[in-house]
Amino acid sequence: MSTANITSENTSTSEPNRLVWVDLLRIAASVLIVALNLTAVQLRGLPVSSPAWQPINLYLGLARTATSLFTMVAGILFLGLGKQRTLRQLLQGPVRKIVVIYIAWSLIYAVFSVLTTPAGAGTLLSRFAALLISSHYHLWFLPVLISLYLLSPFLQPAVDQGGERVGRYAAVLLILGLLGHTMVLSGDLLPMADWVSTIAEKFPVGKVLLFAGYFLLSNTLHRYFYADKKIEAAIYLLGLGGILANAAVTWLASQKLGATDLRFSDPLSLMTFFGAVAVFLVFKSQVSKVRFAYRARCLIANLSRLTLGVFLIHPLVIYFLEKAFGLNLLSFNPILSVPLLTLLVFFLSAAVILGIKKLPFLSWIA
């Protein structure tokens, strides 16, 4: 279901802003994706002793929820609110669209990398081929999304017919899978974690199936989760704890290594799960209560349409701002630079994508 449909159907539902909050969550996830790449790239090149390291690390703790939130939004739009599709419609529609976008942007970033990085070993053609096949670092999520779309005929019945019990069962399996994956990540940090990780590695759940758990979880939370204020407050505190724990374990791992260790930037850690669920419920339980004027709903829907394009192009905007104006997270105090530069990159990226979408021969690319 497109965001155009989201806006047009908004006034006819019993919950006037039910779908607006999904659009807003999609926008928030896109902003966090920008923050994630800004902070992770900057932190990787900083010594742990730098005064800017810890503030950027704290922002990174929140930004890690971005990919999980994107997956949850996609789960609602594709399984919960999306139309029923035949296999032919699935392959010729959303799957083909994302495959074409993935190939096109892999080409764009391969050319970009050849032009902006020093020549290495091998011929120009071999370098280009290697860059094309490996694709740019941030495009890794598109094959995951394609895989989720391909799995959707198996996931859709769980949403439509499984009911709350199946949804809860899927949530428990997701948590167990994330716990095992987190233990694998932290094997050298926690007592006995290496034993647990050895056991966890015997159950190769796979990243795609864990993301499929998020795909289903969002629909379970959307349809069946209603809690009193005390439980909601506990979930929010748990989410805050997860975000702070993400930052803390990154600091501990980096202290032990003597350099920045970003292994916990993995979106499939249990800490990220708690943070993502808390953010999701803020939008579902709190933002959904806000009544937006018609023009505001249209603006939100239009901005939501641009989020895939923002995801695709924002590394180019980050590169341009640094090369042309010397802007990065160290240009001024990171407490301010992270949110301000994130918003600048997001809105510049959205403006570029809006311009691209107005060109008939390029609108398909985003």
C-alpha cells in the first residue's frame, strides 16, 4: 500500500491517525538511518580517548534502532495493510522494483567509489567489478528486503490467520534468536558468553529469518498489543536501557581493543530490539493519538514517500557536505552537530529525491 493510499484512507478509518503514525515512524526511521551512518563512520576513525567519542557513541546507541524500525514499518505496510498479491504480482511488482533499484544504485556507487578513492591493485575494470559485486556498505539492507518480500507468501498467513498466539510465539522465537546472536557478538566480553555463543552457533537461524521476526512482530504489536500505563512505562525504560547498554558495550569493547569496536552496531542485538520496540510503541500508543490537519497529513505522506530515496542517496550528500563545506560531526560540539547535521542531510537528500522523482526518465530510481 502506497503512502498516497495511506493518506486517502486516513479519514475513513475508526482511528483517524492510525496510518499517519506509521508514516511518521517511517520518517523517523529514515532520520535515524542518516544518523547511524554519520555516527558509525565518524566514530570508526576516532581514537577512544577523543572528547567527541562518547557523545557520538551515545547518539549511535539510539541510531542503531533504525534498521529494525524500517523492517517493522515494512512489515505493517506489506503484510498488515498491504493488498493480497499473487506470486506473479509479487515478483513483477515490489520484488522487481527493489532488485532494479539495488542494481542501479550499486552501479552508481561503484562509479562513485572509483572516482573518489585512490587506485588500488588490479585494472580499473576489475576494481569496478569488485565494487559492483560487493556494493556500497549501506545497500546491504536491500537484499534483506528482497528476501523478506520473497518470504511474504509464507509470512502472510501467519498475520492473517495465525492470530495473537502465533504472533506471540513468533515474538518469543525472535527474542531467543536475538539473544543467541548477541551472545555470539559478545563472546569475549561477558563471563561464559563464549559457551553460550558456541551453543547458539549450532542453531544457524540466519539474519533473514531474524528480520522476518521483526516483519511479523510489528503486526503483532500493531494488532494485539494494548498495555496499561505502568507496563508501557516499563517498556520505555527497558528501551532506554537497551540504547544506553548499546553505547556501554561499544565503549567496553573499544576500551578492550584500544580502538573503536563497532561490532554491536549490528541491528540484530537484543539491546537494539528493546530500543526499537520502545520507539515503535511511542508512535503506536502516543503519536497515534495526535489529530493532524488534512494538509499536515498530506505533507507527512509526501515526505514518507521520499524515505527510500533518502536511504539510497544520503551517503552522497554526506560526502558532498564534507568535501564542499568541510562539514562533519567534528565541525562543532557533537552534542549539537549530530542532530543538526542529521537533519540537514535528511532534508537535503529528500529535496534531491523530490527533484529526481519529477523527472519521468529517472523517477523509477527512487
